[in-house]
Amino acid sequence: MQIDLTQIVVALIGLLATVFTVFVVPYLNQKLDEGKRKKIAFWTKLAVEAAEKIFKEQGMGITKKRYVKSFLESKGFKLDETEIDIAIESAVLEMQNAISGS
């Protein structure tokens, strides 16, 4: 008597593919996104600090924002205006907290 394992192997491959798709792929995507967010936060903070030092005059907010956006694009990040605003505000808040000691 010979047992045909083909159907069992095919079923196991299907099960493993489903588990991989449902659990592993989203986990990897989350980790990659998290890494990208950290890189964006790092480069944004650096660009905001540089813009603050380069453009010291009052009323230079738009120029500073253009500088930060250009800098991020030079690093390969393509962000929309909302994402740029959020990244800049986060970096500025972090800088203010560091200055105030909070």
C-alpha cells in the first residue's frame, strides 16, 4: 500500500503561503515603514536645525520650509505638504523640548 502525499504537501504549501501573506508580509511592511519614518524624522530634524541656523531672520518660515523640503528630496524622500508639515512640526517640538529641558 502506497500513500500519496502530494495532496498533503500541496495543502501544507497553501497553508504556509496563507500564513506568510497574512502575518509575515504585514509585519515586514510595518518594520520597513517604521525604519523609513525614523530616517525621515532624523533627516528632518537635521534640516530644521540647519534652516534655523541659516535663516535667522523673523518671517523666514516659508523659506525654511522650502529648504527642509528640498533637503528631504535630496535624500530621496518624496513627501506631500501634509507629511512635510507634520515632520517639521515634530522636529521643531523636539528641539523646543530639548531647549526647555522637558
